[in-house]
Amino acid sequence: MKKIFDITGMTCAACAAHVEKAVRKLGIEDVNVNLLLNRLTVESELDDGDIIAAVESAGYGAAARGKTVKADPSSPTKVVDNSKALLIRFFASLAFMLPLMYFSMGHMAGFPMGKLDPHVDPASFALIQLVLTTPVLIINSRFFIGGTKALLHRGANMDTLVSLGAGASYIYGLVVTFLINGKVAAGDTVGASELAMNLFFESAAMILTLVTLGKLLEARSKGKTRTEVEKLMKLRPNTATVIRDGRTETVGTDDIRVGDTVVIMPGEYVPCDGVITAGATTLDKSAITGESIPVEAVVGSAMTSATLNLTGRVELRAEKVGEDSTLSKIVEMIENAGGSKAPIQKIADKVSAVFVPAVCGIALVTLTVWLALGYGIGHALSMAIAVLVISCPCALGLATPVAVMAGTGRDAAYGVLVKNAETLQSLGDTRIFALDKTATITEGKPRVTAVTTFGGRDKTEALGIAPALEATSTQPRAAAIVEAYGGDPTLPEKSEYRIGYGVVGTVGGVEYALGAPRLVKEFGAEAESGDAQVVFLCRRGELLAEITVDDEVKPSSKAAIELLRSTGARCVMLTGDNEAQARKIAEKVGLDEVYYDVLPEDKLDIVERLKKQGRTAMVGDGINDAPALKAADVGIAIGSGTDVAIDAADVVLVKSDLIDVPRAVAVSRSTLRNVKQNLFWAFLYNTLGIPLAAGVLYALGVTLDPMIAAGAMAASSLFVVCNALRLTVMRFDDARVARKLKRARDKAAEQSSVA
């Protein structure tokens, strides 16, 4: 059973690793902790209380999704609330830090210091810094609470590093302040002035202020990665007008019941999924499908939640409400994808689990080595503090989830729903695309595409008789012929459907036949055609018309297949049609690899064979495609397909447009590239920054002040988040998709040639 919990108190990747480790001790294997969403997802039959207790034993707060989370002083759950609190903390810290910087460094810049000059009154110089620094520590006490709490639970985190660095600076400065006062009391003003040059109060205040600024910017940036979800949620009205027992009443959107008649006025968003039972209108579906052109809707038309009613009053019979509505499913899918982990994140997770203890060890070694080399405690402590505060486990922890959240949000903006991060990564590496024909490459709805008459007859006559003969049939071909008539056809006096031949009936006292050449021959007329999509209309001894009923290829199918093939991918078509019809469709879209006369079990076998030749995606829409969709490395369902197919798939194309497959591939590759950039930066930053802070280049005159180290740490997290945010503004329209895929193909070819 899948269970989701909201977690409080996590500040970095080390926290996420500790929570995951604590839950795994319960024997749960499928555990996923997401730092971006502060969420824990598990597959377990254990009681919620046991899981919550395990999380709390690690020092964090937890509650089942939708319930109030136990208050934790170290970190609120909501990103927005956290941003407000951090903003207040930052400006409050800044109010004390700015005068502190003036008094601590003003004498070096020649600013007027009066009696607070360290050479005039070193005791007052130290005391004013102590007075200004102490409030900064109090304002940012959450770092110390969270860091201490983590240590007590044997799970050091980023707060531990920050609190150790700032705390050591403050305590050192406090000790020196007492020593200064002792020397002043002994009359050694010169000695006191020399000690005053080595206070670390400004480092403590600057570390806390800069880290708070970094957390503020990070929190706001992380919030932006949820832009697409927030936009969708705003489309859900709070109330709806329903007709119950003949009375009109206003109810909460969550109170709509299946079967209710919902009244939707012009300018209102549709609160649930259903079918129009009265009225007609035009709909703006851009929020769900990405299409900006309004579409007409009449009685019998389906409407989905988050659709905007533009022109007319309509009544809707509610069919999917609450969590079952399209909007809720989309939001859930995006959040689940953002909360899942891509395989590439495993490296970062392993490093994060040991990162903070390793950094603490390096800081201790740094302190010991510099003391052993004969340097003073002030110098050695400065180096150790710099190591603590420059280390950035946040960058490692955020490298993947922020990019995944941004990428899935961008996909959703184009009507492509990706269910998890693993799929997002796999899409970019897919080399084989198995495409179902009906409703995937083609429209899935037969239409009359041509009418040819004989003997100088008018087409209108043929399109009057043929629909009359098919009026009582439920076959797709019959429905297409009736639809082409454009009205209610005359019912035949009598009719008989003959399997394998066609239909014979009497209209206006005349007997007609509509069907295959063999039926025409029985009526004494001649007709020849090897195309199963052509039917013939005749009466005794006379051929009247030839009607072509075809399942037309979608306008974008050929372009989509060309885009996929341009990346070097292999595209194959699977269909239950006969060979002639299958090759006819394949030729129209530029495919030369076709599997025809395919049964559902055959599709599964074909996909299994293709998987052995490379990463394979299956694109389909029907119940018969579900086994193949599930078996494929990536299952892609057409949004207009059955619920079974959509549930079995990893990706859902809301617009039911094949062009969204290469679009999803382009987004996947852009996201994966972004993740790699983030991980590269996070590893490079820590790999170079920590040794530099420890003083490996001290002989060359290169050192790192703790204040600069704190700023670098804040900038590292911010860089990762902002880099991921680029995905939210990238454009993936048709022309840009072609260019992005071409760049990806050229880069891959270049790497292959080098190898």
C-alpha cells in the first residue's frame, strides 16, 4: 500500500538520508524521501504510527498526508510560510550585522570610531561587537536547535555545520573578550589591542546572515518550480451550482456527487468531469491541453475540470469528481513525479548520507594540523570554520528534485503528464518507439473520405440511400456513413446485415445493396477493389456509387515520426489491420517497419522482443494496448484512450497528439542535461571548496575567510535551484523541439566519434 507523509525539520540532503535510513530500519524497502516537497513516500502495510515514530526517532516531525504535522521548531513544512519567516529573519539579522561590520572593520577603512577604536579602548571595541552579535544568534536560533537536535539523534546535517561554524566563532570571540578585559585591567593596553584584532564576532554574524539569505532565495526559487501546479490549482473553483431534486443550490466543489447536474455559466471554470446534457458553448482547454484555440461543445460533448466555459450556459452530468477528476489526477501526477527519484540521483544520495560527518572530520583534522604546524588558535580555528560553512549538502540534495519538478511541470504545460522521475530520465534514452495505429497514428474514427458515383448520378443521392441502409447498424463504418449524411437518415422498409458481404435493404420501395464486390456481383453488377475500406452501393443490375470510409491519419503524425527518426530512434507500427491497409497507412507517415494482423498478445510479444534490442517505448490507447504499455520500458498512453491504458502507462498525452512524444523526449533530454549540470556543479563545488577552505593553497597566499565561505555556500544552493528554473521558461513548441532534438543528436554523434 502506498502511503505519503509530510515531513518537517529537513534542511538538506543529509536530513533526507537520515529519515530514509530510519524508515528502512522497519524493514520497508520501497522508501522515497523528497527534500523539495518535504515528503516521505513508502510502500508498506505497516501502521502509520510506526512509520511516524521511526521518523520522529530520527529527530524530525511527520504526519500522514492531509493531516496536521507535529510542530517542529527547526523548519516549517510550507515553502511559502518558510519564505516569509526567512525574510523576517534575514532583515532582522541585517539590522544588527551592518553596524557590527562598521565597528569591527571601520578602523581598517579609516572610518571615525571615536573611543570604540581598538587602539583606544579595546575592551569597548570587543563589548560592542558582542552586544551586536548576540541578537543575530538569537534570531537564527533555529540553526542551533536543528543542528543540536540532529547531533543528539546521531544525524548531523547542514544546520550542524552552520551552527558549529557560527558557534565556534562566537565562543572564540567571547573568550577573547574576557582576555582583553583581563589585559586592560592589568594595564596591558597594547596586548589587549593585539587580541582585539582577532575577534570572530563578525564571522559568526555574517555566516548566519548569509546562510539565511541563501535559504530565503532557495525557498523562493523552489516555490517557483511548482508554478505549473499552482496555476492548475487556481483553475479549480471553490463552489459549484448544482440542480438537485429540481432545486438549484450552491455547494463546495468537493461536495459534488457523481450524477449531479452541474450548471456552468459563461466565464466559469468546469469543476468536475462530465458530459453536457443541455446547452452549447465554446471551451478554452488551454490549461489542460496547451491548445489556445477554443473548441465547440454541444449536448453529448465531454467536459473536463479546469476547462473554461467561454460563451454559453450549459448543464453537465458529473461523472468524475474530487480526486477522480482530470485536474486532480494531473496535479497528483506532477507532484508524484516531482517526489520520485531518478536513477541518476542514487550517486548523490550515497554521498549525502556520509557527507556531513565527513566534513566535520575534515574540519577537525584541519584544526589539528594547523595547530601542529605552530599556527595560533585564531588561524587554525578560522580554517576549520571555513571548512564547516563552505560545505553544501543542499546543492547535492536539490540537484535532481528541483530539475525533475521543473521538467515535469514544463511537460504538463504542454499536456504531457509524466508519472515519475525514472520515466523522465528513461524517455531521453529511448531508442525504439512502437506505435499503435488506431487512434494513435490515425484519428481512430472512420470517416467518409471519398464518394464516386456512376452513370452521371449526383453524390447527394448516394449519400441519401447509403445512410438509410446503415441507419440501424452499430458498426464504425456505418456510423461514419450516417455522419457524412449530416442529418437523420430515412429508415429502410427492411434491412439485413450479411457478415462478410454488407447490408441489403429496401428504401422507397427499391432494393439496394451496400458492401463488398461479392455482394455487388450477386446483384448483377460488377465492382473490383482490393481495398477493404471501400464499399459499393448498387441496385439490381446497376452499380450506383463507390464510397471510401477511411480512418484518417492525424495531421501531426508524420511530422512526429520524422522528428523521432531524426534523433536516430527506430519507429515501428503495430496494428490489427490486414497487410494492405497497414502498409497504406505506414506509407503515408513514412514508416517502413510494420507489424500487421496483430492481436493483443502479439503486441506484448513484439514489445518484449524490441526491448532486447534497445530501450523501448510503447504508444497506444486501447485496452488491448495495456499489457504492451505495462511491459515497455516506457508506456505512453493517448489521453483519449481507455482508463485501463492510461493507468498502465508511464506517460499520458492529454491532447492525444503524437507530436507530443518527441516533445516529451526533448523535455526529458533538457531535464537530464540540467540534472547533470547541477550534480557536476555540486560535486565540483564541494570537491574544490573544502580543500581550499582547509588551506591547501595557503603556501601560495590563497586563503578563504569564513564569511566568504558562508557566501559561497549560499550561492551554491542558489545556483542549483536557479539553473533548474531555466526549464520553467524554456519553449518546446514544434520548431524548437526540432532544433533541440537536432542539437542532442549532433552532440551524441560527436561524443560517439570521440569515443
